[in-house]
Amino acid sequence: MPSACDALIEDIEDMVSFNDPTPHERQSARKSIVPRSRKKKELLSNEEIQVDSLIPGTQKIWMKTWGCSHNSSDGEYMAGQLAASGYKMTDDPSEADLWLLNSCTVKSPAEDHFRNSIKKAQEQQKKVVVAGCVPQAQPRIDYLKGLSIIGVQQIDRVVEVVDEAVKGHSVRLLGQKKDGGRRLGGARLDLPKIRKNPLIEIISINTGCLNACTYCKTKHARGDLASYPIEELVERARQSFQEGVCEIWLTSEDTGAYGRDIGTDLPTLLWRLVDEIPEAAMLRLGMTNPPYILEHLEEMAKILNHPRVYAFLHVPVQSASDSVLMGMKREYCIDDFKRVADFLGERVPGITIATDIICGFPGETEEDFKETIDLVKHYRFPSLFINQFYPRPGTPAAKMEQVPAHVKKQRTKELSQLFHSYNPYDHKVGERQHVLVTEESFDAQYYVAHNKFYEQVLVPKRAEFKGKMIEVDIYEAGKHFLKGRPVEDSKPFTPSIAAPLKKGEVSGVMQEQVARGIQAASVPSSSVLLIGSYSLDKEVLKKLGIGLMLAAAILAFTVEKLF
């Protein structure tokens, strides 16, 4: 019997022949079309005019992303490419023609939300394209039948997939990117993107990991470690700062493992990036597992003490019991985690160590859980992500003997109560701090800033503070925040070297226009700048104070838009 998936086009190449024009060639051909007058006919008013309403690139798209900052970065890249191709990104799902759903497979609730969104879209007769870790890990699951899929390493082809989905075709791109047999980190870093926050750039430094945790489904989607070259990451950071970004987040499934597949390491990358960071702009490190940071503790302490790097590190412990860690295949013991926390706590005064804990992993005893409780009492983590264990289908942990649901729930509740029993920031009241303002609070009453230790500081919502480093006096502390009053005689400092992009504006487009303009421009010795059949007098440009690169970009961009 044929499979239900046999009718699907497994890859877009199965539908497009070798001799067919590429999307780029089709776009270029549009510019050479010359309008031709049409002879009038009698009874023209009675003529039925046929219009194809399914021309790709004219529709509205709503995108929803679940999960980690790596997934958020992928979503920003997909939105940027679609917008650059002509699609309109909308915040209103009801007015969208197509929903692009970017999923997370870490926990069951996130996948449940993803599945329910697919059902809701279908009920509203919306076109649907799915992306992220869920379809990559299990593309043949029942509720994905008939849907177009973009694999986690194929996000640079999102326009092609959406084009076909708009036309009613179902295509699936799930392959891995390789160079000479070596797996690459993923899509290019210089693709257009729309930053959710124009002040913050999220850079994925590698994909996949070296672990094989028995509870983890993400490994099925992201695979083994594949790192981006240092030069590509540095260039991406440079471009971000040139577009007004003042804060960079480095992300991956395990930043500590960076470079092990390409003969380098995390500290080497970080020192190169620090050289590019403008004064008062900041760099935030992503999650790292204990095994891969242990050998770099000395260098990491120096880097985390740098004034342009947040003294913040997310190191998931998951459990304080060695027997549970062994069942998880975490490849470290609790003493390894303590060594990381103690060493950095001593060498980086005030550092924020954030961590994760799973409650009720298979085989966890009351004694195991007590060890975890004692760990939290000792370190009093200011940022603690508590997760009740959910067995993920297809993982080894799902086949293990499970802790009863009511026990998992009780342990999760007990740990949460312990976490909320202490206030980590009370001793900060009365301090004077420099904070970088980058966001707006959920209730829209404050701007959100962060101090050197990446602690959240709420400040008055004044337009002149956004994107600035300001000095504040801390006057109040909550469980998850501080409140700061601006120092009267202190002036806000602007770390950005350029004006930030507007919200929704596509990053990377100007760079593409500059490159296109320079390539089309004539030799420098000419007195006239030529782009195609258009020209600008260089002396006139000089008097106006317009550089050749900018002029070339403007002219190339204008010609493209007009024709």
C-alpha cells in the first residue's frame, strides 16, 4: 500500500526541472519587460478579465516562534528573507494568508501549542508552513501530513517553500548542509533578517551538540556539533553594530562546545568578538554545559570580567544527584558543576549563574531530590528554570520506569516554593549602577535595562533612554527585578555607532545594495559613476558630500525599485 506521504513533493527540486528559470532569473526577467499598448476591442466592457490571485510574493504572512533564542534567530532570518522577497509580515494572524509556525521540541507543552496552532490555522483556511525542531525530528508524524516543512538547516530557502505553499504545493526541505563531507553550522549568517528588537542581535555560533542526553529531543533535530567559522561570526557582529545594534546574544545548543569540530574554541572566538564591541555596547553568552567549560575556566573568568561582556552564564545542572545525572547521560558529576560555579563566583565577583533543574526524572528517589534541594539552598540561584519531567517520544528516557505523576508534580511545587522563598537582590538597594536600556516591560510601564550582571533593572519610560547606557540609583528590589532612578547629573551614553533600524525593517538589504552598486559602477578613474545606463557626476557627488559607495547603493536601489 502506498504511504500517505507518497503524494508529497519531498524536495522542491522534484518539481522544478533543470531548464526552468531560477527565482532570481524570474525576478531579473521582470525588469526587462516592456509594456505594450493593446488594441481596443469593441465590447471591451463585456470582456471577462482573468486575474491570477496566487502570485507568490504578494501575500501577508504571520509567524509564530516557540523555544530558545536559537529558534528566535532562525525566525528573524526567515522573516527577513520573506519581507525582502515582497511578502508582508503581519502581527495579526487573522489577516494573514499563510501561517509560518516555527516550533520547539524541548517540552511537550510547547509541541502541544504548536499542534493546536496548526489545527487553528486549518480551521481558518490558512495556508501553513512549519519549521523548527518538531518537523525536523519527526517529519512523518500524523498531524504534519500534507504540510510544507522547512528544516532547521534550510531556512535560507524559506522563500521557495512559501512560494510553493501559496500555490497549494506541499514541499519538504530537511537536508543537511555540507562542505566536502563536513556538516556545516547551517544557513549563511549574512542573510536578510528582521530583528524582533532592533537593538539586539542574536547570533547562532554553532548548531547541534556533542552530548546524547537520554531525555532530549532537540538532538534528533539539530544533530551533532557544527560550528560557524570565527571570521563569519565576527563579520556578522560588525554588520550588526553598523545597523545600530547595542547588544549581542550568542546562542546555540551548547556554546561551551563551540569550535571543537573546526579546531578552535570558545575563548578564542570571544576575544575576537570583544575587539569589535563599541564602548558601552554589551555581549551576552548563551547556555553552556559543564563538561565543555571546565577546561576554559581561567580564560572565561577574564572574559566575563571584561567591561563589555555581561558577567552572566547559564549552566544547566538538571539534578544534584550523580545517579540521576548518569541516567540522563549528562557526562559530568555534580562536583564538576560546583567547580564551575565556585571558580567563577570567586574570580568574577557578583557573577550571575543561571541554571535549569528537571524534577521527577525516571529513577529519581527522594534522596536524589533532597540533594537537588540542598544545592539550591546553598547557591540560591537568582535565575532558576524549573521543569517537571515530560517523556519525549523516541527518547531513551521515555522507555524508562517513570516517577508517578503526582510525585513529579509535588517535587516541582516544593522546589518552586524554595526558589520563591528568598530574594536575591535585596542587598543591591542603594547601589549606583550603569545599565543598558534595550526593551520595554510587558506592562508597558517601564523600560527594561540590564546591569553588568545581566540583572533586570526597570527604569522610567523616557524616549531618550532607549538604546542608551545610563546611570541609576537602585531604590527597590523584587524577586526578578530591580528598580533604578536616573542620576540627575548623569547624561545617557549612546553605544550604537549608527542609528538602529526601525522595527520591522529588514537587516542586510543595504549591504546587498552597496555590493551590487559597487559591482555595477565604472572604474574609479572615470569622472562619471555609471550603473547600467545611468550616470552621476563624481564632482557633484563630492560637493554634496556623498561617497561613491553610498551613491552606488542608492542608484542601484532606485533603479531596481523603479523598474
